[in-house]
Amino acid sequence: MKIIILGAGQVGSSVAANLAREANDITVVDVDITLLQDLQDRLDIRTVHGQGSHPDVLRRAGAEDADMILAVTNSDETNMLACQIAQHLFRTPTKIARVRAREYLTYPQLFGSDAIPVDVMLSPEQMVIDYMVRLIDHPGALQVLDFADGLVQLVAVKAYHGGPLVGQAICKLRDHMPNVETRVAAIFRKGTPIIPEGETVIEADDEVFFIVARKDIRKVIGELRNLDKPYKRIIIAGGGNIGKGLARALENNYQVKLIDHNLNNSRRISEELARTIVLHGDAADEELLLEENIASTDVFCAVTNDDEANILSAMLAKRLGARKVMSLINRASYVNLVESGDIDIAISPHQAMIGSLLAHVRRGDVAVVHSLRHGAAEAIEAIAHGDKRSSKVVGRAIDDIKLPPGTNIGAIVRNGEVIIAHHNTVIEEEDHVILFLVDKRRVRDVEKLFQVGVTFL
């Protein structure tokens, strides 16, 4: 696929690196020639120096025969204008834009074929907020990801000593919960993937990915660790778009405090939010955290725009007694580093957004993609089309499908009903099939499985 990426910042460069590894034809456009040079030194891509919303720059980037324009510059206006030009001058089939300002996002009628021609709007900030809310709503989970409009969720949990299923084979899960349908999709042990079989024994500290209907998540988490009490008290460090949006999403159900270092911003936020207590100060100030009773805080969320400040404040909060700490981290190199220490969950906004983008890059009918394990693994919701003659999956039992190594079918959603996959489950036309890939390099093989053959009319 020929893709033009406008913007070589953190988002653009992360996306370019992911897509270039999958044999796409990538061109990155930016006004900063230093950023472009760095990308060219690291990746097999083209770069074009210039303003991404200028027609001649888009033409030089190959917009005349591009399959997709991905506009992720720091300017919403530049991104929207670039999509407008790509549509009217070059008829680009797919136009994706990062739009951050709530002033635009609250008016969806602005976007569409008869208005600003943006096919897909991405808001990394909103994705991070939604992701953090799901984690707070499900104590004990490392990741909670939606499929089939939330009917099915993929949940990652660290198995702890004392969990009922720890030290036992996966096949015992049904004995423990006879009325709950779930499937273990993958296990990561000391960073190494294990393809689960019925006799696979779950060990303490395993990272276990399971697929389950939303209503049963808490029951399954309880099998892998002592069930955490629901969270009540939340402290948010940072009053930017993410911090303010997270407080707004949580304040009706939790006791929320927000700390921001800017006095004027703190005052403004306190006027905008209804129930959140807004504090002016430094979130890495030990005295302030002690005054705000950090030891009785259930979740500390560090979401400023400074990675180092987030890491330091989260580590301090953990050492002062916060039950769980989450830190927003933009630099990919920091994520693995901090999760092995005091920080419970490191959140990468770019990784969250890459999953949304991949759903539009994947071949075949792919509805949802989630990038996992910092890009090494992937979970996909693919829609089965065709019949037994034209499809490699329709009309076949899961045992009869030649899945690539390291690939698991976890669940099927059929007409709104969740079916946890078993070896004899037969896939039907229009089923939404949720797959887990421990090796992202197998994505192309999975896509081929779900492509309809030429005999299908």
C-alpha cells in the first residue's frame, strides 16, 4: 500500500516505523529536515521536505497515486486542509487526520464527504483517556481492549501467587467457572510467548491474555490473582488535554484530584470540572503528595507532556504508598524500562493510535486491530466473507483452518452473540473472528486467510 504520512514527530515517526516493516511504500513529509534525515537513516522510506498542506508538496510526495494520506502534524488545521486538498486535487481514496481540539471533535457533522473530507478522525488523547478509564474500571488488569463494539474484550492480567488457577492447567478453568465462557489467547512468561494448550500450567508472574464477554471479566481476573477491591480515590498529575479529559470521564464515579503546576490553568480547570478537586502544585513534591494522603490513593495517573516528570512523579507516588501508578510515556525506549520497576502500567499514546491505523491498512475486511506487547504482537477482529468454495475459513471448523504459527482464534461474534472458540467451532459467513498473533510478522498470512477467492461473486 502506498501511504503518505504528514508529520515526522513522535506519532508520524512511530507509525512510519511500524508500517515500513510491513512492506508498505511509505513517504513522510515534514518541515523539519533534521527529523526527516533521522528517519531516512533508520528506515527504508522516502521523505519530502515541505509543508504537508501545500498541493505541490503533496504532488512531490506522490499523492496522485497514493492509497492513503495520514495527516498527523501538530496542527489540526494543517491536517484537515491536507485532507481537503488530497480529496479535491488527487482523489486520494482514504484520508485520515489527527484532530485534537475538542472544539472540532464535538461537531462530527463538520467531517464527511459533503464537508471536510476526513474519512477517519484520530484523537490520540481521547484514545488514551478511554484506555485509562477501562483500566480503572477493571482493577488488576494490565490491558483491556474492545472488540465487536465492546461485546468482547481482550484482557491482560499478571498472574499472582495465591490466584486459584496459578499452578494449575488451563483446562481447569472450566471447572472453576462452569458458567463462564473464556479462552486463554496467549501467555507471556519472562517476555517469551507461550501458545496455550489445555495442559499448559499457569505460573506466578505470567502475563495472561484472555478473551471473554465484557460481563465476565471480573470473574476471570479473580482466577488469576487475588481480586482487587474496586478503586475509589484517583489522583491525576497534569492538567493538559488528557488530564482534564480523564478527570471529566472519572469524576462522577470516583473521588478525583488533579494536580497542575500552572496557576492559571488550575483555576480554569477548576471552573470547567464539576466534582474534581483541582490543586496547584508540583506532582513530584513529596510534601504535597503526603498532604493529599497519597498512601490511601488507589490510582495515581501521571499524564503531563513531560516523560521524565511522569516517570519521577509516578515512582514517588508508588514509594509513598499509592496502590497502582500509571505513567504516560511518549518515548518507546522508556516503556519497557519503566514497567520493570515501580511503575505498574506505562501507556504509549502512539501505540494506541497505531492499532486504529492498522485497521485501515490491513488487507481483507478487518474491523479492529490492537497492537500489543509494544508492537510485537497483535489482536485482530476480521470479518469472514464468502462461502466454502471461495473462503479459506467460512464453513470450516477451527481445527481444519491452517492458522499461521503462533496464531489463535479466541472468539466469534455472530449476530450480536459472543461464541468463545473451541476446536470444533465452525465459522460462518459474516462472523466477526477475533484472533491473537504472538508474532506480528504473521499478519500477512492471516490477511490472506480472510481474503475472498476469485470464485466468489
